[in-house]
Amino acid sequence: MKVLAAASVAILGLAAAACGPTDEEKQRAADRRAASFTPPSVISRLDFGSAAARRFRALDRNADDVLTKDELPRQDSRLRRFDRNKDGKITETEFSEGMLAWFDRMDLNHDGTVTSEERRTAMAQEGEQGR
């Protein structure tokens, strides 16, 4: 009877182990999560504005203080909507105001900062509205 009980325990142990991931699989999964980890972030409106100004300068390859379609990252770039007067050019003022308006839409609690969670939520909402 003891042999039968011990065998039953061993079989149950093997069956339980077969149901879950092995230690090696758990480690590989943890490594994948760590490799793609993006720490939570918080950015203020001032810092975002400074980053937007740097982005404008980087995009303005010919340094003429306007962005034309050939300077945009993609032809279907969302940045095109910043061209308020529809002249085919985005001035630094249009770019700055457009970027800050985008920041304000992402700042869901209106505290002057955008967290990574607010950014994800706003992007998801924007994606749903675009459908």
C-alpha cells in the first residue's frame, strides 16, 4: 500500500510539473520581458516643447525654418495636419503649436505632465477615433 501511495504521489508530481512552464522556460520569458522593458516615464509640457523644437530642427534638413513634404518622415505623416494654412509648409510656429496641442490631448488629467500610461491611453483613443 505504501508503494502504491508513493507511486501515486510521484505520478501526481510529474503531472503537476508537466502542466506548468519549466524553470528554464520561466527564465527565458523573464529575459524576453526584460529585453523589451520600457520604464515608465513622465514628461512635462516644458520638456516636451523643448523636445519638439529639437525634432523640428532635425527634420528641417535644409535649415530654412519650414518643413516641406520631402522633409517629413513619411508621406502619410500625421505631422501634415499641423499645416494650418494648407500652404504645403509647416512653419516652426505651426509645428510647435501642433505638438503642444498633441501634448495637451495626451495630458488626460491636465496636470502639466504626461505619464507613459496617459500616452498609451491617448494613443489608443486616437487609434479608435481614426477608425
